[in-house]
Amino acid sequence: MAESEAGKPAGVKAVDRTMTGFLPAAPQGGLSSAEVARLEALGMLLSTGVAGVSAAAVEHGELVVHASRDVLLPLMVFLRDEPRFAFEQCMDICGVDWPERAERFEVVYNLLSVSLNQRVRVIVRTDEASLVPSVHEIWPSATWWEREAWDLFGILFSGQPDHRRILTDYGFEGHPLRKDFPLTGHVEVRYDEERKQVVNERVRLTQDFRNFDFISPWEGMVTLPGDEKAHVARQGASASAAAPGLAPPAAPASGGAPAGASGGAKP
């Protein structure tokens, strides 16, 4: 293969490494420049032409719209019926908790346009007492999502005919996805052996007294299986070392008399 003067195969262009990125940045969200421009035009239309929309921008390949909850219903009808938007489906409604804010909750609506293959995320803010208009008459499936938002966050929806819990049990106390909800919860469920049934009780964080000796189990094991004879020998050696005043008996001499004894007759 023929090579150029720079030592690269002919026809291969050198990369300009003086640029900030090694390669050109990929379009956000995998969208082309034309698709991003189209979403930006829709966002400009919403932010300038629809009352109650405070901001609209393309983030990670999706159009994100911030609006007031007072104009939520007319905004949602506009997004569904306007041909340039045509968001026929409400895919999800979820919540975000920001405890440090006065309006601590964000209600996030994820809408999908099947015909135009585009998405939009509408975000409104609320607090623990203010009601958010229900969109179940625009998208009937929203009842499931609004019940979930109420169950997990305690977000209230006006006009919602079925305000029941959907994920937690009957009589559950609190809303478990709030940032200030205790990790242990308030009620525990267990099987009572005496009553032969499942019971709900207040959480009791009781713990038995435990003695931490910090001794390795391998250090506490002095005799391994099959090493019993060696263990007896070690115990005998330890007993001898523990009595230093008792010298071990001397070995007998070759003549049969103890070493150091005289050969004279007994008195």
C-alpha cells in the first residue's frame, strides 16, 4: 500500500490534535443536528407562545419544559392536539423530592409522540398541601401514575377520583420515597408463630447483648482434627515449663548406679 509523506496510508487524513476534542462531539441524545434544531424550534414556540411556560430547552436529546401547575391542563391538551407536537401517549408520571425548597416536589410528565417519534418532559412544582390538576381525562392511563406519585411521595391531584395507594399496603404510614422518610420505616411485617398469621407491628430496633472478644477463630482452635497426639505432647511440655523448681530426673549411668553416687558400703 502506498504511503504518504507523513508515513500514513494514502487517502487517510491526519487528525488535527490541536482541537479541544479528539473527535467531533456526538449530537446530544444521539440526535442529528436537524432533529435537535427541530426540538429547539418547538421549545421556542412553547416558551414564547404558551402562557405559564417558564423555560423550554433540549437536554440529552429530549425537550424539557418547565411550567406552572395552574396552566398544566391547557398545556397538556395543546401538546396532545397540536399537530406539530402530537403527544398522544403519557408514558410516565413521577416525582422528585427537594426537601430544602419551599415547593419541595417536582411532578415530571414524560410524553411520547408515536407519529412524530419525539418526546417531551413537562415539569411542574408543588408542595405537600397544594393540589396538582389531574390529567386522567386527557390520558386515562395517568390514573395509575398519579396514584403511584401519591403513594410514594404524597403528591395530591385535584380531580383524581381514585386516590388510593397502589404499591404499599393498606394502612401504610408515610410516603417512602420522600427524602425525610426513615430508612427503617414505621411498620414491620412478620409471621407470628403463636398467632399463626402475618401481623403488622411498629418497628422495634432491639438487639441482644453481644460480647466482642476480637479473637480470630483460627487462633482459638488449638487442636486440629487428627492432631490430638501432638496436642497432648504440647500440653506436657507446657506443664514442665510452668514448674521451673522441679528438675527432670538424670539418666542412669552405664554401671547401673545413679550418676554422682559413691561406690562405698551402706552404713
